[in-house]
Amino acid sequence: MSCFLEFRNEGEGLTCVVEDDDRAAYAYICDAAGIKADVWLYNVVDTPSTPEWDLPGIRPPFLNSAPFSSGETAEPLTDNDRRQVTCEWTGSGGDTTCRLRVDTVLWAVLRVGTSPGWSRFAAVPGPVAGVLADAPLDQAESNRQ
């Protein structure tokens, strides 16, 4: 049930990619040169008790481990998902921000030059995701939370 979605920001030459590889889901902001921001969204497989990024031979994208995850489970996204997945772009240049929503619920915030971004399913800041409550939000966004 893997998923690959793209949301373009033509004015900035950027794309937000959402990828679920049947193991973990991540979102990335990319340009022609490569990845400019990333954030873990959710684990598809069981959440490990210890961080994968500390284990030899394990390569990214990493699962987020239990100490860093909220424990809330996400229904994995699919290419044929009936939920509405949207990307809202704001700012420009180094301040370009993408707010990723699923059915109007804010799931993640990514900002060019920031890694990791902020995820709804992160409990504490870690190597793959910051806590969504810590994300830079504009006043209108703060009022919606």
C-alpha cells in the first residue's frame, strides 16, 4: 500500500513529496538539486523501542522509535486515498514553508533549510521529526490550532 504524492510550488521551483514505502512515511521539500527539508510522518510497521539511527547497517529513512513517537497511530496514506491531502505553501526563498494536511488536519510543517521538520505524531523532538506544537506558525494558523 505504498504512496507517492507530489505537490508543486512552481513559483519557487519546489516540490513537496509525500512517500510511504510500506515501512515509514516521510515528506520532503525538493528542488532540482535535491532535498531541502524533510520530516517523518508515521511508521507503517511496528514502532521500534530503540532508535534505528543508532544501529549499524540501517540506512534512512528511519522509523521513529517509541521514545520520540506520540503512540497515536496514523492510517497510512495510499495513492488512491479518499482523504484529502493538501500542501499549503507560504513564504519564499529560505522562508518557504509547506503545511501538509490530511482532511484539513495539520500533519506536518516543513521549511526549506530545516531538517527535520515538525510532525503531528512526534512526542518529543528527535532526529527525524520535531513536535508539531513547536513549528513556526503564522497568526491565522495559530488560531486554527
